[in-house]
Amino acid sequence: MKSPFTGGEVVLVRESRELEYRKERFQVQYHFYKCVDTGDSFTTDELDNINIIQVHNRYREKYRIPFVDEVRHIREQYDLTAVKMSEVLGLGINMYRNYESGEMPTLAHGHLLSIAADPVQFEQLFEKRRSGFTDSEYERVKKKLARVKTNPAFINDLQVQHVFKIVPPCIFNGYRSLVWEKLGNMVRYFAGENTPFITGMNKYLFFADFLHYKLHGTGISGLCYRALQRGPVPENYGMIYNYLVNGQYVAVEEVDFGNYAGERLIPVESAMHDSIQKHFTLSEWSVLQQVAARLKHLSTKKIVDISHNEKAWLENYKELKQISFDYGFELCSF
């Protein structure tokens, strides 16, 4: 990047600022370039996007408005097209599609989308729109609803939320909901590419989530992270890996080192026919590939050492603190 004022060097600056959105003010890590020669500042479309995404994230969090990936996931879990989903919600199709594409809903529509995430409440909305569905469509959705309500991995299941301490999208999970299928395929991808030990896998997930936040303003997995002595780790990672092993995304292979045994994660062959890439956006897939390539052939110790260079760990490990995703903007390893 060259200065538009002199053609000389520029530096990227981040500072805490308040930005206004819908007549409210929100604190963000504001990004801009500064010309070394003149001291003048400017932004680019890319930086403007990062700045506004942060504002939108905080607005959605404050008013519990579902995030873009949540809006799409809500519809897909009921196996509905965008047209049919808009009919159930009583929204225009173009309006609903805009919400799935990232447009901010009104507070009323945000509340409606939140209600739709609960299968019991969604079923009530669905029954009111019964006349808009053929008999076969109606039965198909009813069967899907029944499966969703009994699925133990359903994101709004209270027991799963309690056991794994799942929280709504916020700064500590990269403003993403935890979707088990996405997380499972994220772990499965890294296991297939590099077969890391569990300690290493913790760092793969951390770097992928925080790098995506740095570049695009959101994480990928929906996991929260804590700084421990051996680097950043997902909260309750042991239970999470057990859950993914039981779900047949990966298997655990013990490796004997003489004085101790290490646990390596490997992909499950029976699941390999399923495409991993389809579970991710283009930006997410690009980041996963970048992280896998960067850490490939590195020992677990070296990966841990790299994570110890990160401010996210350096400023939090002494008190074993949870790590804010704002540290993603300080990521130095990628």
C-alpha cells in the first residue's frame, strides 16, 4: 500500500474509537492508514468493511439479532427454501434474502428471526402458514421439525448449552454460534491435512478463528478460548473432542513415546466421502488452508512456541483469562 497523497510509505494504525450506528455509539478497534510523510490518514474499502462489521457485530449482540450465518442455519435446519422461509415469517422474499446476505434487520424482524430459531415456536409460526404448503411439503417440514427437536446437538438445546458452556455470539467467540457440523468438519479437515496431536489441534483452531476475525471481522467455529500455560485452547476442549469422536468426525490414535502416550487426531475413514469444503464460506476455507499450510510439518512444541508469541496469550496466560477476539487484530504469526 502506497500513500495516495505522496506515493510514499504508509503504516496501518488501529485505535479505539466510537462509531455511530442507528443513533447509537459503539466502541470498535478502528482501522486506518497513516501517510508517513504527511501524517494524513485514510481508509480503503477493505478497512471500511472491517470497521463497519465490528459495529454491526456489537449492535446484533446488544439486541440479540441473529448473525448472518445463524439466519441461514435457522432456515436450513428446517430444510426450507428462502421463499418458503419468508412465507412462514411473513416477510417479503427480497427482504428475507437481504437478511441472509448480511443486511441488518429491524429490531422487530430481528426478534422474529430469533423466535424462529426455537423449533417449538417456529412450529407455531409454521402452522399459521399451513395453507401456503402442499400436503407433501407440510409433512416433510413436520418430520424435519420432529428431528430437530430431538437432536441433542441442536444449538439451542439447553442441556448441550450447559455442558459445553455455549454462549450467544459475542466478542469471546468471534460473534459466531457454535454449529457442531461446522466445528466437526473444521477439526476433521486439520486432522486429514496434518494429523496433529490434541495440543497442536488447539492451536490450529485458535489460529484459524483469530485469523478469520483479523481479516473478516468474525471467527469460524463459535468456540471461546482461554490462555493456559501451553498456549491458547478452546474452552472445555477435552469434552468437545470427545463429542466429535462420538460423532465420528475424527478418531483418537495413541502414540507411544516411551514415558508417555500422545493423543493424535485422525479423520474417520467412513466420513471421508462427504465433502468438507461445502461446510465453509470461501473466506473460511481460504483461512483453513492458510493455517494448515503454515503449520504443516511443525512439531507440537514449535506450534506451541509460535502461539506464545501472540499478544492474545502473553497478556492473558498469567491469570488464565478468556481471550477476546479483538486480539485477532494483533495476530503476528500470519
